Amino acid sequence: MDLGITGRTALVTGGDSGIGWETARILLDEGATVVLSDQDADSLAEAAARLDAPEGRLHHVAADLSTDEAVKELAASVTDLVGDLDILVQSAGITGAQGLFHEIDDEGWTTTLTVDLLAPIRLTRAFLPGLRRGGWGRIVYLASEDAVQPYDDELPYCAAKAGVLAFAKGLSRTYAEEGLLVNCVSPAFIKTPMTDAMMEKRSKEIGSSVDEAIESFLDEERPYMELGRRGLPEEVASVVAFLCSDRASFVNGSNYRVDSGSVATI
Ligand code: NAD
């Protein structure tokens, strides 16, 4: 299926690895010009090199999205490089503070909410004027199954992602008639550095191999993931890319689950 985005400009945050990197790969294949962003300049440059993009169609700008100033600087750099954006994919995120509620202090909450909720809001504010100007735009936020099915050992992450869903839904009402469509994708347990780190921690805690930790996590913690395996980043990226496309012209204010059934309700 031709996604109809040849010549469109896109920013993908969290583009170093995982879902963001795979999304950038598809957008490039579909003819878009992509700016890849992440926090570490060296690994970002390596990630961009691995994309092996046609001359002039891939740029990379490092930014730590923890402050409004850095987000504004990113917006200025991106605009200098490619002009107004047509597509914003907000994939940067952290698991953040883990533990039961009484074990997480204010700093844990603040750090997690800053990256997982405030950064998407700040990015949207910074890029909105350009996204509106073109009369055609797409914003896709990576939320999570945790937004609607919270787990009690990562409440800051759950609350942030629930906030992303509420924010996206409200935002989708304001600019749709101008052609700017806003949607979310909510994955569960995808094979990326984020869950690699979780599974390494779990394997140490239960004294098992990483493979056994994954198997026991699926059995005990994610019983409704009917495919019985971690998802692959490209299995999420294909849905993100669809929502970035001209083919998704009547999709707005939606949350697409890519979780093999993990959320217990439909
Ligand atoms: P990932 O760790 O591969 O990618 C996340 C990227 O965000 C990393 O490259 C990281 O450097 C970047 N990042 C973190 N903090 C940042 C900051 N302050 N500034 C700039 N960049 C920052 O993880 P992923 O699995 O590809 O996650 C992508 C998105 O999908 C995240 O928003 C995550 O919450 C969401 N998600 C992932 C899963 C999963 O199972 N992997 C499940 C549900 C939701």
C-alpha cells in the first residue's frame, strides 16, 4: 500500500532505537524526509547511519526533551533543516520510577512525568504552528497499554501515558477540520531496549536467564498477550506509519492498541 507521504516532512523522537527507529525506516521507505531525534548525539548519529537513507532525506538532531528550552531549540533546528513539519511522531519515553506507590518519591514522579507527559505536550506546542500551516498534518503519540490497564509497580509511567491519551483526544478535537489529525498507538511488551532492561532486571531478581524471565513475565504479568511472545518494534511501527499516512484520512482521536490482546477489554 502506498502511504501517500512522498515529500512530506517528519520528526521522529526516540529515534535511536526501538519503535521510533523502525518508524523512521518506514517513513523514509515511503518517500518522506525524516528528522531523527534522540538524546545522545553519538548513538543518534549511528542510528541515522544504520538507516542508510537517500541523500538529503534524513537529518538528525540530538535533544534531551526534559526541558522546554531544549524542545524549543529542537524546533528551531528542525525548522532550519526541513521547514514546517507535516508529521510528528513522539516515541521518546522512559519506564521511569518503578516500585509500589510508597516506594516512589517526588523526584521519581517528576522525572517520569516530565519525559513521558510534559515532553509530548511541549513538542506539540513547539511544532503546532508549522503543522497547522500546511493544511495537512499528522501527530502520533506512543502511549501504552498501561494508560488504560495500570500496573501498580509503575504508576508514574501509567499516569503519564493516561495523560497522553487524554491530551491527544482533546487535541484531536481542535485542529481536525484544518487537516491536522491526532492519534495514539498503545503497545505492550515490545522487544526494544526498554523491555530488554526490564527483563534483565527481572532475571537478576528471580535468579533466572533473560529468556526465562520473559517467559515467566508473560505467564504471570501479561496473561492476555495471546501470541505468547514479545512484539517486534516493526509490528508497532507499521501501525504508527499508517496513522502518519494519507490513507488514515478519516482516523482522528483514536488509540490503536498493538498488544496482542494484553488489555483485557476490547
Ligand atoms: P526505546 O528505549 O527503544 O526508545 C525510547 C527512546 O526514547 C530511547 O532511544 C531514549 O534514548 C529516548 N529518550 C528517553 N528519554 C529521553 C529524553 N529525555 N530526551 C530525548 N529522548 C529520550 O523504547 P521503545 O520501546 O522503542 O519505546 C518507544 C515508545 O513506546 C515509548 O514512549 C514507550 O513508552 C512506548 N511503549 C513501549 C513499549 C514496549 O514494550 N517497548 C510498550 C508500551 C509503550
